[in-house]
Amino acid sequence: MCKIKVTLEGLVKDYEGTLLAFTISKCQQYGIVDKDFARSHLQDCYLKFNKILDRINSLDEGHRLNYLLTVTKNFMIDKLRRSNKITYNSDYINDQNLHLLSEDHLALENHDAIDQIMSILSPVEQTILDFHLQGYTYQEISEKINLPTRTVGVKLFRLKAKVRRKFSHLRFW
């Protein structure tokens, strides 16, 4: 695929509808029904996109939208976490609210399955998963637990594979 350079105006023109719908959907997921918040957040995202336009332009068109959606989602999580609009409590992974192990939804429906999953993970894997579920980026996790960013990514990938192998009878991804 060829890489077509875009400007911020081009991103807005090409992806505004998709990004707004995605942002509203994520707001609803976090219990925020204010569409003005979604629009305001999207405006903040455009400012962020402008700062990382070189990175965006390094992607081919097929990956560009996924990257924009990921940045939009992560930026929202960070913003909500900083404003205390979403909170995390230590019981989060021990009840039926475990619903995001990555960008995809899990179909875990009972407390015992979650306990079983946590029991097969090492303490480091549990810590990484805990931070990941809170919405921290790999970079933030690496800073918190003093591991290289790439190691965090590899460990998260491997723990997901371990969970998939052990619990193949459950629907994960």
C-alpha cells in the first residue's frame, strides 16, 4: 500500500464522522452521555493529531484509521482518569466487570473464571494486566514497574496467549 501524506485538515475531512461516532460510543461506554464532551474531546484529539502528524503520515492508509481510533480512545481514558470521571478500584478484576483485556471484549460471565485466570498469571503478569485494565499505555506501565516498554508489550501478548490456551473453552477474542 502506498503512503499518502495528509494534513490535519485532511484528517478532519476524511475521518471526522467516524471519529465522532467512535468518541460518542466510548463516552457512553464510560457512562458519559454529554455529546458536547465528546465533541470537545475530539477537538483535543485533533490538537494531539497535529503534534503526531509525522507518525500518522508514516502509516499506510489501511492502518491510519486504526491508529487514530487507538489514540482517540487512549487519550480519552487518560483524560477521564485525570479528571476522576472514571475510577478504578482493586476489586475491578475480581468481579463481573472484567470486560476489557485488550481492545476487544471478553465474554467472561462469572467470578470463578476471573479468579482462575488470575491464578495462572505470575505476579508481574498480574501487575501488567492490572495496569492495562486501568487503561495505562505500555509506556506508562513500563515506567511504573521499571521494565522496558517493549518487554511490557511482549509480556502482555504472552499473558493473553497463556489465557487463551488455558481457557480455550471461553470466548475471548
